Amino acid sequence: MSRELPPLNSLRTFEVAARHLSFTRAGEELYVTAAAVSHQIKTLEESLGIMLFERRPKSLALTDAGRAYLPAIQQAFRQLAEATRQLHASANPTTLKVNIPPTFAVKWLIPRLDCFMKSYPGIDIKVSTTREMVDFTRDDCDLAIRYGRGEYSGLYSELCLPVEVFPVCSPALLKGKYPLRTPADLAHHVLLHDASTYKDGSNPEWADWLRFAGVEGIDATRGPSFWPSHLVIDAALDGLGVALAKRNWVERDLAAGYLVRPFDLSLPVEFAYYVIYPESRIDDQHITQFVRWIHSEVAADAARSVLRDGAGLAA
């Protein structure tokens, strides 16, 4: 049995496979096949002379040795990532790399990014987008924003945007042969669908909203679908139908009068958007400033929504 350090790639594969308890999902994260993951794990176990996983017919589990080994391996990769970050930061100390979902970037961040740049001219923002969970030990980013319950092992998580959804449409749909006045009037209009919705109930679909509104007899599956989510909103802006949208993505279009809420009925959502980053960077000044700015923008949005909704009810 070799007493030298095992191959780094095999250790990385072990950490991912142990986190997912699935060779298939580990392969998806590492962009390799499940067979390649299995081969790496076998190489590591042979190098150590110790079994790290129990291969069961329909599941994968860590052995006692694997469970004992995992925390130290995860800590080692966190330290490597932090050391690499500090190395890059010393060469380019003003850059903040942010990874966010596509619609968050298009409908929320970019329209107000000019405000951040004027408030913090010493920070250069680099924005990338993806739906998948980031790996701070591998991916080149300082912080991320993700949709979920805020439970991310080994990471600091802070609520960024709460979520509620409601129908929106072009003002033109409030007129015509079948004006939208009550939720039952949706029977005469095209329903626009967000194809990026999650399948665990965290991102409501039309069937959920109609049930919440107490409306029956409408086929909630009909109508075109779009992905990413901002394309659904664009379709509503162009008058193609009625979209079910997150409040945060349509605040500005509502304020400008490009979109309207045909019904004063909003469905709250359990999930929310969270800012996440390594716990080792909790005192990072640039991250702190960015997160503080997000909170100030969210508070300003909330205040404007109260004023606009109140004006709508008064009218």
C-alpha cells in the first residue's frame, strides 16, 4: 500500500461523489461519465488500500473510513481554493467575479448595475451565468446567487431576494373582446410557460396559481414555453399572452407601464434567492459591499411596490 499522497484528481472525484452519493451526478458535475468517476474512485481505493464506498444495487453509501476521510478532504480543497483566490487577488485586487442565474442577470442585476459601478468605482464586476451549483474550489468566481432554501454545506448563505409570483401581461390584454378582469377570463387568453421551472414545487406553474386562485376548467398545460425565464417575460411584453412571473423580474416593466398585473393576487413561494460564498471570505470587503448594495436595492424595490400597489388600489 502506497503511503504517498493519492492522485489529486481522484481525491477531487471522491469529494464530489461523496457529496452526491451518486457516480452519475458526480459525473455531471465533473463533466465526465459515471464510468470515469467509478474508475477514479477505484484508483483511489487501490492507492489507499481502503474501501471508501459501499456499492449497493440501487444506491451508494460511504464506508466508515469514507465518512472519516471526507471532512479533511473537503477542508483541504477549500484551503487550496482560498490560497489560489488570494494569489489572483494580489494581482487584481479590484475584481469581483459574480455567478448568477441567467434571468437574475438580465431582469434584475444588469438594469441597475450602473448604480453599483457609480457607488463603488473601485470594484470591477465580472458577471457569469449558469443554473448549476457553483463549486468554489473549481469555478472561477467570488460569490454566487442561487435559488433554494439557503442550505449550502460549507458555504455562507444570506437571503437576497424573497419570491412571489403573479400573472402579468401587456396593457392591451385589458381591453378587446375578452378583457382580463377576473382569473376566470384566462380561459380566453394564451398562457405563457416558463420551461425552466423546477419540478419540486419550488417554482409554481400555471396549475399551481390557478388552484391558488380557485379557478377551474382551464387547461393549464396549453400555450408556448420558453427558457430562460426572461424570454417568458419578453413574450408577455410583446402581447403574446399572459405570463406567470416572479415579482423581482418585472418590477421595472410594471413601473414603466410596459406590463400590468391584471389581478391583485400573488402566490408566495417557499424558495428564495440567496447570496452564497465560502465561509473563509465572510470578512471580504468587496463581497460585503456588493451584498450591502443588493439589500439596499431590494429595499428600494419593496418601497416602490408598496406605493405603486397602493396607487393601483386607490384608482
